[in-house]
Amino acid sequence: MSETNTRLLVVDDEPIVGKRLKQVFGKIGFEIETYTDSSAALAAMAAKSFDIVITDLKMEGIDGIEVLKRVRVMNPETRVIIITGYASADTAELAEQQGVFAFLAKPFRLDELKQVIQRAIEAPRVKE
Amino acid sequence: MSLRDLLKGFSALSWLTPKVCRPLPLVFFQFREVLKANNQALELIADMGEKLSGDYLFDLRYVESTVEEMIAAMLRAITAINTLTQYRCVALNEIFAPMEARVRAILNKRDDRDGPPLLWLSEVETRHWPLVGGKAAHLSELLHNPKVRVPEGFVITTRLFHDLLDLNGIRPEFDRFEQMLSDHLPDEERLDELRCLLRENVLRAEPPPGFLDMLAEYLQRLAAGGEAPLFLAVRSSAQEEDMDFSFAGQFHSELQVPPQAEAVYFAYRQVAASLFGAKAILYRRQVFPEGGTMSIAACCQRMIPAQASGIIYSVDPMEPGSQRIVVVGALGQGQAVVEGQVPTDFFRISKTEPQRIVERVIAAKHEALLPTGGVDGGLALEAVPNGQVEAPCLDEQTLLELAGVAIHLETFFKRPQDIEWTVDPQGVLYILQSRPLLITESTREKPLLSEKLEGYELISSDAGRVAQQGIGAGPAYRVETLADLKNFPEGAVLISHRDSSQFVQVMQRAAAIITEVGTPASHMATLCRELRVPCLVGVPDILARIVPGEEITVDAEDRRIYRGRVVELLTYQATTTMDLHMAPEFRMLRRILREVSRLNLVDPLMQEFRAEGCKTFHDVLRFIHETAVLELVELGRDDRCLPGGLARRLDLPIQAGILAIDIGGGIAPDAPPDQIPFSAITSIPFRAILQGMLFPGAWHQETMPVSFKYMMHSMMTTPQDTLSGQYTGHNIAIISETYVNLCFRFGYHFNIVDAFCHDVERDNHIYFRFLGGATDIAKRSRRATLIATILEAFDFSVRTRGDLVIARTGNLIQSEMERTLDILGRLIGFTRQLDVQMTDDQAVARYAEAFLMGDYGVVNDNR
């Protein structure tokens, strides 16, 4: 995995998620920023681009689908992974339509997320 | 009259009570139902346990819904075992009810309210942890550790704290305060008003009726158990203190408290009120920004008259990677050290063997904190006599002893430790507290970790599964048989082919565990999580790549094993893993698992293995499983319950005289109705046993010469075992595709093998029982010892009593099960008539050796 210099942004209103992912992906060399507030996360994304965005689905204010929509507009190259404890077929379909890269149901193994991220890194980029 | 008839007549005497026989397939079906319900519960426990390994992301919702499912599965398992045993396990309902209530109390965050107001430290169990708080919980663990001396004492539990709130009418303010702490942006002014009000009210709180008398009794007992004069140290023990967060210096302690109930209660109120101290609340809001309830207990321990006291860090906080220990100390009581009141001596000790002092800076110690000497207690700074001012506070021998304790405690708690120690005038070392050492490293260095690791040789990467996350390093120690555990060195990495719950014996001394087979759902994995031993299971062929004794580093986060000691990883561990366990999800799950997953009933052959011995959900499930197995073992024992018409003879090359009763899938459908050949046996476990019996040379056809005297002897002196009189009848095998219950009645001895074997290793078991013989008790006992010796070599848990051998094993993958059953088949043949040859004690070792070497012919050679 070409971890070095891969920029990762995590937004989840549960602090544990960001803390955990920072620990796990920081250890293997990712550049990672974490947010518990989705508007702060979007502000960070407006300031610089990220390769991968991991977002929770249900959040106060701007939810995961909305984060996805805005990321797609801001930077179509950014891969978006949605993680949620409330996965339903409808939301999954909606996310698909909006161009989500992957949909992961909590609880999941960190290895699974690592693999999804690995795929996201290796997946061919859309040439605009 | 034939001998057989004679025996039959003899045995009939023991059959005075008639027994209702149930159809075998029904019993077996009920057995499977027990397994099914048991498995559902176990899988949920294992699933929750795995979440705690740190390898997952989960939320509170997951915890709540899983607990509900688990309780439902437990109730189904209890119902199923009662159906199977015809309601002989109804007591389980009563035993399980309080366990369920405790788990629900944890979910509702009320688990610190029920229980006694006072508890001896030595009587604290894990289920009491929420009641006694973190510091006392740690101390109680240390109290049971033979390598550490802890001053005796008792705990005023959080139960009393809640009683004070209720009895003194403070509850409404307390609830409001807790609510405000979890608000996003509380009214700070109102919050502070409430805080002060609560503090004042607790300081004035009246004790519940009778409490002071009870306290006086505890103090009397404490005084009676040691040297006079007794004074106490009353220290805070808040729920989260020392567990995940140090709360160092946040709460109040009262030292040199006189042993009167009023004085101790007064000190306790000071401690309890400090929960509402301004700085404690500030700290709490920093570490738990999301809020959460908190209560406080107090640990009351005998004061040690201190010659010197201080702190020892098992890792140098200034240089976490340096393999050095740091000690600071001063004369007198340690309070002066932790509060920085006096200058301290400073020592660095190398951690590697042999430990030695590498640096010492001796301070001029003009003052020491000492008892005032009055009956009212209290401590004061006093002048140190001139001769002692410049001398080190500890001699070299005590320093090295202290270093040994620090290394031990670091391995014991699996994290660098911050330990408070004191030495009495006789030079006896006491540990007053041990908590995780928090080290902060400059975060700028962290991104470089992956680059630094590239310099180390990888023995294995991305192989196996994480049973418990963590990082550990030490010399590799290979465990092949359970006997190897006896010499397990402190701080070593346990490497083994397969996992075993018996490893629990050394877990607190192990830096990490690696096994070649095994799953994160095994009993061992559960124990690893409970004791936080970094553990990788299912790493193929790892034994061949590690030389026993060589230093290795296990990264059970990224599934890597390195040759050598990877200092950077260990430093990383010391500086970063703390926050993993701080989330409320982790704390709640850990508390629930403490009630649920710990296994106290490890060995079914021990006396505690009774329904009343069950303390956790896991114990109940284990008990249910073993009870179900025993119910099956009984199946074949009562000849009269066997359906005659269904028994089919086997056609084997050996004269074993076995009849098989197939209750489903044990014999191929196209097999002949009688004289079944080996090739038509489709029962996995039965086929494996037969394979062993048929192994060339294992089955001895010739009859051993037995004298008539011996024969009569064996008939007239049947052992005190319920099997008496059942030596007759056929050799019966009740089989299904996944099950065998094989009863040999070889005339003089009785032998049962009961085994369940399929691809879910957790379900698999082997029960082996052997009794009797045609010779005198000395020879029969020698044969029993021989069988026990051989079975122990194959990792069975074995109990012998005279000529009775009971052995069990299980939780093995199918191929291991088949291999073990094959060995049992050989053993049955090998030892069948061997008691005749057991003329002296040396014969035991000789024949055991021969069997283990595969020399089955030795039986004929010695004839």
C-alpha cells in the first residue's frame, strides 16, 4: 500500500471513530485529519484536497449523504467511504447514485476498512 | 453357571431403582439443541469479546442490542439443558437471574449501587470492580500476586456513596449535576454552584444507621491482624481512576488516620467530597468531554511506617525506548515525594538482565514526612539526622528488588507502570499503588514509524488473526505440552502449535502469545482479551521460523512479527495506546464482558465444577455443555436402554466384538444390515477410533494369562464408583455422523469414549473413562497411571483415582480431533490387557515411552 502521502479525512460525530482511525492509519504512515463536526470537515476539504474521505452517515447538521454530494462537487477525484451503524438498502442505493466508493456497516474490522482504502488508492482515477 | 452369568447376578443388586429410557435419537436431538443454544450465546460473547480486541470499530447501539440477544440465547440454553436432563438443572435459572440483573445494571450505568458498603481488599473480585473503584481494583489484583506485598485493608464502596446521596437528600442535585456535565455547553455558573453545594453536602452527610458500628468492626479486625499502633491511609478510588486515566492527585487522601470509626468516616467524607473539587471536575471534563456518571470509593489501608518511599517508572518517561527504569525516592512517607515537598534521590536502572544501577543522583534530604506520633495521627515534615542527609534513601539490593517488581508489574498489567512504593524500617518493600504510566512523545516523530520499522527483519506479516491487539516483545518460549508452562519465564513470548485455555496460568507473565492454529473466538483468546495479552492466532508454520530463546517483537495490531526487540514499536505502544480504551463504548463493553466472558470453571474435573460455582455467563454455558456431554456419556452405559433390534455387528479384522447403533449418518446407507465393514462407517469420530484400533500392532489378540484368584478379586472388590456391576454386556457404539459413544465391557474393565466431532471446533469434545481390570489394585492402578501419563502427553486434562481414569479434551479443530481419537483407538488396544504386565512402578514409564514412540509390539515382547 502506498500509504505515504495518502491524505485521509475522517468525519464522525462519535469521537472514538476519529481517534481510532487516526491511531491506526497514522501508525502506517497516512496523513490523516479527523473531525466530529461535518461543517468543520467540509471547511477543511475546501482548504485542501484529500484522496479519501471517510464519513459517518447519521450526523447532526450536514449528514453523510450531503458530505458525499459536496465532496463529489468539490473534488471528483476524492473517494468517499461511508460508515454507518444504520445501514438500510435505501440509503445504500442513494449513496451509490451519488457516487460513493464503498459503504461499510459498523461494527467492522479495521482490516476491512484498510482493504477498502487500499482498493480506493489503487482504483483508476476518473479523468475529467 | 458361566462367569458372565455370575457377574450378571452380582451386578443386578445395584439396579434397584427402575429408570425410564428415552429413545436415543430424541436424547441426541435434545443434545444438539443444547449445543445450538449454547453456541448462539457463545458466539455473541465471542463477538463482543472480539470487539474489545481493538481490531474493530463499534458503537453503543451495538453493545445494547448484542446484550439483549445474548440474554435471550442464555435463557434458551438453560431451557434446552433442562429438557435434556429432564429438569435436573432448574437451579440454573436462579443462578443466572442475578447475573442477568448485573449486566442490565451495567447497561443502565447503575452497577456501582448494589453491593456491600464495606469490602475487604482481599475479598474483592472482578464483579466488585465498579463498587470499589479503579485504584482498589488494581490493589486487590496485586494483593493476590505472590510477588508483591500490599498493605492490608478494606474499601468503603460506592454503595455507601450512593446511600449518602439518597439518605441526605442530595440525589436530585447530583443527578442534575451529572446531566449538566454531559450537556454540550452547560451554564458554567450554575454548574459551579451545584458543584460547591454537592461538595458541602457530602462533607456534612450523615452515615446510614449502623454503618459506623460496621466500620468499627472492620477496624478492630484490621488492628487484630497486625502490629500496633494501627493508623490508616484513606485514599480515593474513583470509578475510572487508574483504569484508563490516572486522575493523579485529583482527589483527596488522608494519611495517618487513627483507627476510630468516626475518624475514618470523617476522612472518607473528605475523600468523597473531593469528587466535586474544582480541579477534579476540570480534569474530568477534559478526559470525558462526552460526560458520563462517576462515583467514588475509598481504600482504607494500614499505614506502613516508612523508612523511605517514592515512585518507580517501569519505563523511562524521558527516553521511552531506552530499556531503563527510573526510581525517585526520599526518606519518610511518599506523599512528600508526589507533592514535590522534598528533594529526591534519582536512579536509573537497566532493564535488561542482569539489572544494574546505571545512574544515581543523591539529593541532600534535610527533611522527611513522618508521623507526628500523637494518638490523633497526622504527618509532619521533620528534620533528618545529619548522618542520613547525604546517604541514598535505598540500598542497592532494595533498588534491584524494586526494579524486579516493576518489570513484573509491567508484564502483569501489559503496560508501562507508574508505581508508588514504600520500605519499612526492616527493609520490607510494599507497593501502595500501580497504575498505567502515561508518556507523551512528540507527535512529529510518529509519521516516521513505518520508515523506522523497515530496518527490522520481518518473520511474518499479514498472517493469522488478531485475538487481542497490542505490542509485546521478549524471548520466544515454546510450549509443546502443558508441563512446559511450569518454567515459563517472566516477560517471554509464548509460541505454540495450538491454543489452550491452560495458557492462562502464564498469561500474566507473558509479553505476547502466538499460535499456529486457533481462532479469535477460542477460550484462550477470550482470556487474552481479559488480561490484555497481545495475541496472534493461526499464524502458519511460525514455530519453524523462530528459534526458542531468541528475542522477537509481536505487533498484534498490524499482524507482524519481527526478529529482535523493536524499540520504536514499544515506544509507540507506551505513548499511544492509552486512549484506545477511553471511549464510553469500550468501558461499557469491558464491564459487561467482565460479568459475562470470564471462565472460572476451566477444568471439568475439578471440584468447583458445579452449577453453584458459575459466576459468569460463560461459566453457565460451560457447565451446560459439560452436563450435556455427561448426559450423553450415560447413554451407552445402561444396556437395558439400548434398542436391541437396532444394534448391528461390525466386521473387523480384530476381535473387538462391537455392536453399532446408528442414530443418524453413522453408517453408509448402502451398508449390509449386519456385519458392517470398516469402509461403511461414516461416523467421523468412530471411524477415527477404529482406525487407531486397527493400526498394525496396536490391538493384541492373545489372551493374557490371568489367575482365578485375580478374577475373583476383581469381582468382589468393585471400586466405589457408580459403574459397579456394569462390566458385562456388549461393546456398544452409539454413533451418528458427528458423534460416538463407545462402551467397552471387556469383562474385567470398563472403558467409555464419548466424542463429538465436526468442523466447529468449539463443539468438539472427547470424554474418556477407564476403570477396573482383572488383577490386583496395585497393577490396575499402575495401568491407570500409564493411561493417564499417555493422555497427558496428548494434552488431555486427566484425573485418576486408584484404577479410575477420567480424561477430557476438546475445542480442537476436526483434524486434531481425528488424530487424537486415532491415538485413543491405539491406546485402547495397547492397554487392553496390560495390567497383567504392570509388575512394578518402572513398567509405567517403560510402557508409556514405548507407546509414545509407536512401539506397540513391546506388549508381546515382555510376555
